[in-house]
Amino acid sequence: MSTQPRLFGRIPAAIAAEFVALCGETLVGWIRFHNDGETPPDRVQGLLYDGFQMPSRDTLGDLDETQWPEGPSGAPEDPWKHQMLLVLQDTQTRELFTYATASITGRRAVANLLRHYNRMRRASADELPVVRLKTSGFNSKKPGVGWVPTPTFAIVGRTPRDSAAKPDTSVAADLNDEIPQL
């Protein structure tokens, strides 16, 4: 098992990698995956800073716990998950990433970052936080679990909102796809 830090479960991350947190693009809501491997997930989501209000869980249906799929613990698990998606931009490459989480500790990390962002907005609406993704954790009170790693967004600075890359949405850019050789 590799001890190299990993970002988003798949992408190796240098310890010093810094990201502009595009907090205003945070998507929140509910997601339900299907077990057939083919059906796309159902989503009830929207942009948090565009005023999206998450509906309460009981409005989504699937309330009969006897019909819920079995979770990792062997007990029925709610098919609807509270999900948060945070857009991050690498400060060096300008590459965009999405930090997607449905875990309690992941959502807590995003919420802590958003509280910081809200304070920043009140002081200077033209700035965005610069963060490093780090690992923190806690000792679980559950027998046999031990240390539970948790994500943390360490605030390492701020940057003007205008420094974030603007997407090219022109028709020319959209039609500039490379055709693969067959």
C-alpha cells in the first residue's frame, strides 16, 4: 500500500500542492446510486451560493427501510446520500478538480472551508481562499476501529477572484476537439 498522499482517491498529490477553492461553485444536495451498474445516479442538487435549498430527506421517497440495500455493516443503508462537490483549481497548472464527498467527515471539512469563505466574503468579496488538502483524524470510540483519517482544507493564503482561470465557452473552443486516429 502506497504512503504517498492521494487527492480525490485517484490522483497523487504533492504535499505542497495548493488549490484555489472556487467556493462559489459548490454544489450541494442528494444523490442516489443504482446497483445495476448502468443507470446514472439520481440527483437533487444545486449551487449553494445561487440559493439552492436542499429538500428534506423525507421528500425524496425510498422511506421503507426494509427496501434499502445492504450497507457495508450488513444493515440496511439509505440509498440517498447527502453530497457536497467543491471545485478546486491547481495554482500551478490551473487544472480544475472536483472534491466530491458524501461522508460526514468530508462534508464537515467542506463546511469548515465554506465558513472561512463566508468570513472572507464579508471582508473582501473579491478574494478566494488558497488551500492545501491535508489529512487529519481522530481515534474512534467504536471498538476495533482505531484511527480514522479525515480530510482537512488547510488555508494557506488568499488570491484575487480574477486570478482563477476563466473557462473558454466560445463556439471555436467547443468545436476544437481533436479527432482520434482510428
